[in-house]
Amino acid sequence: MRRKAFLHGALAVLVFLMGCAHPTPSTTLPDTGTFKTVKVHERVYALVGELGQRSPSNLGNNMTAGFIIGDDGVVVIDTSGSRAGAEVMVKAIRAVTDKPIRWAVNTGGQDHRWLGNDYFRSVQGARIIAAEEGLKDQRARGFQQMEMARRNIGEAGFAGTKEVHADTTFKGRHRLDVKGVQVELIYTGGAHTGGDLWVWLPAERIVFAGDSVFAERLLGIQPGLGFQWIAALERLRDELKPVTVIPGHGNVTTLDKALKDSLGYLLMLRDGSRKLIVDGAFDPVEVAEKLDQSAFSYLANFDDKRFRGQNAVRMAEEVFALQK
Ligand SMILES: [Zn+2]
């Protein structure tokens, strides 16, 4: 708890030093079920879930989601990994505001970004929005994700969850018609999944980064997506330049910290692979065995050797492919 308080204090000081237009320190409200609610700005809240795996107790909410309060309604960022998990999200939102939930954004194609869509649409009346590529990914992997989530969360927790897809999709950029706050959706070009998007508040310079940013937790590369993930994070750094990053996993953080844990890790894998290949490594498996990843041992889930080895193999595959 003390470390958490220190981190929030440090964040507030950093935001202040950076001369930000909204030096409001983030406040942590009491836990609501599977989430810790963090007030990031007058209208912006993060719902910080667990860093571990999907489980019966977290109902698939092992991610960071959030919401934005407009004059005319609430924008929900991500809809949970199950119907019951979506109900928990709404309870957390209702602890802060009773405005109607009118928009629900899926920041990507991974289960915990969209498996609560049905609840937000049919019970709350929200319009669901995703990037076109995000919808494609959800359709392609929906069945597999539903089965995996059911296994991890258990029949009881997963009961009533249905595969429901976005009402609106977009390419490039899409402005939400919410009043009192500018909310822009920007397609990342693909990061952790092919359809990841950013929810961008240009006036406050706050970004909901979805699965493009893992903070404090080891990320996982999907086959063939390592290089495009690097490109997306370089764009986040160079074009958006957010002051506050609400990651897809982990606590609310600064751009520097977000980049260190995500882009830093990806670049270490890419550059480390390149060097080992130049030095004669024969294949991706050899690269993974030899690559020293210990600079990132502070990340949650780093101890899972298979998981980090898989990241190295996948990045090395892309480096090898470029050389052919
Ligand atoms: Zn995720």
C-alpha cells in the first residue's frame, strides 16, 4: 500500500514538473470488486484490474479499463472479459456517476476488451465501437476466446456471456460525439493485437492505451506482430506525446514508464536478437536460449520462463525473416 501511495505521489510530482495543464494528482477510490478505481482527472477514471491471469475471482477482468464522464453520458473503455465482469464494471462506474453509459469502446480484439459487449449494449443501451481491424480479430478468434475464458473463469462466472460485436467501426481516426470533452479514437496500426486502438483526450493529453501498453507486467507478442507493435509505440511517443498513460495492464503511469516497460522490452528483444544473429545464432530457439532478458526481471510474470522465451522466439522469427 505504501509503495502504491509513493508511486501515485511520484506521478503527481512528475506531472507537475512537466508543466501539464491538469496537475490534478490521481486519487485512489476504494476497490470495487475486481477493480481498483483511480481518478485520473475530473472526468477520467481508470479501473485497474489484477496483473495475474484470468480467474473465477477476477471474472476475466485481469486488465486495466476505464471510463470518461461527458456532459451527456459516459464512455466506457473496454467491456470486460465476461458478462459478470461487465456488471462489476458498471458497479464501479455507478459509485462515481449515474449518467447513462452511451458509448463502449473495444480497444482491441482480446477477450477482456470485448466479451462484456452484450451487457453494455442490451442492458445499458451503449453503442459499441471498435477499429475495423479489431472487429476482424474478434470475429476470427471469438470462438477460441470464449472457450478459453469459460475454462479460466469457470461456468458460474462466465454464465450468460455472449459473443456480440461492435455497432460502429472505423479506420484511422474516429471522433466520439460526446459533449464537454473531446474523445478521439485512433487506430494504432496493430500492436499486441492487430486491432488495438488508443482512446485519446487531446486537451488533457491522457491516453487509454489498451493492450498497446503493458506497465509493470511482462507483455506477450503474437506471431508476426512484434515489429508493428514497436512502430505503434514509437508513434505514441512521437505523435501523441501523452502526459498520462492509462495502460491496458498495470497502474496509471507516465509516458516514460509506459515506454520503458513496453517499448523498452520490445527493443531489447529486437536488438538483442539482431546481435545474436550477427554473432551466428542459428535459429529463433537458439536466440531465445541465449538472450539475456534480466533487465526486465522486475516485471510481473517474468518468472514464467516459457512465456518470455516465446516472446524472444517470436521477435527473432521476425528478425530472421527480414534477413532472407
Ligand atoms: Zn490484454
